Amino acid sequence: MGDDASLEASEPQSAQDAADSHDPETLFILDSIVQRLKPRDAHHVRDMITERGRTSGALFLSSALWWWITISKGSEEVNDSLIPPSTLGSLDFETVSMIIPALVVAAILFTGIGRERGNATMSQIGGGLGVLAAFYIIEPAMMNWGELEGDALFATGRVLVLAVMVGFASHMMFDALLLQWVRASMLNMGVDVFPSSGTDALEGHADEPPPFA
């Protein structure tokens, strides 16, 4: 009897030690990602990774084709050569159109890392990069409206569409990578960060008023 009691007492203690061995910050980030993206279970995580990865790849390729057709190959048709160099760095329009997607990806990456880790500095960097990308997007129309009008507005419209597609693609890619990290962490750490449906059901029954006799 004494041995049985000691074994029963040691089992909860071992479970507690296993839980304490995990990094609290890692567990917090895992819970934060699950609460934000709301996967139902481990199988749903896999499906969400596949869906977001596929969508991200399609949007990135669409963005590359959009840039190639409307900016690289179509620049002669719409006289992009008439657009003056940017006031930041004296870059021509085609170069700016390649910098904008990189700024958008970097802004979303820094903002996402800052959000998940609760890092204000990373979020500030992401916000600054977002503002810089927005300036490059609206600069053709803002700085050259009086001279070029339609051409300047069309240039801003093309890079705006490019930035939106790259932005959505980056969001999907970042979410897919986070979900992939959640899945790998759960397998390696042996933890379950999903709420138990059985527990929720019991809590729901407990909140119900007792039936009348």
C-alpha cells in the first residue's frame, strides 16, 4: 500500500516537472498563435499549412507575372521612362517597383515577429518599413501629378496592386510557417495546446440549470 501511494504521488509530480521543463515563452507563443489562427486540432493545423502554403505560392507567382507583364515588358507602352527618379535614392521606376515588394515582405515579417514575441522594437521596424513602402507606392502620382497625370496615376496603381498581392502572399506564408512551427513544437515537446472538447462540454453542462423535479 505504501508503495502504491508513493507511485500515485510521484506521477502528478513527474507530470508537473515535465510541464515546468518547457520554456514558458515558447508555450505562450504557441498558445498565442493557436488563439489567433484558431485551428481545431493537429489535423486541422496540417490542412491550414497546406492551404496557406498553396495560396501563398500562387499569389507570389501571380505577383511576379504582374510585375513582368505590366512593368518590365509594358513600360515602353505607358512611357515609364518619363517618370522622374525617386526623391529617396534617385531610383528609377522599375527599380522602385522591385524594392516595394521587398519592403512589404520585410514589413510583414518584422510586424509578425513583433506581434508573436511581444517585441515593440520589431513592430516599430515593421511599421517604418510599411510607411517607406507606402511612400514609394504613392510617390509617382503625388510628385508628378501636374506633369504626367494619367501616366503617374497608372504607375501608382500598378505598384499598388503589386504591393497588395505580395502583402497577402506574405501573410499567408508567415501564417503557414508559424503553423508549421506549432506542429513541430507540439511533436517535439509532447504538449497539446488545443482546448479539450470534452472539457468544454463538461463546462457547458455545469453551467446549465438543473432540471425541475
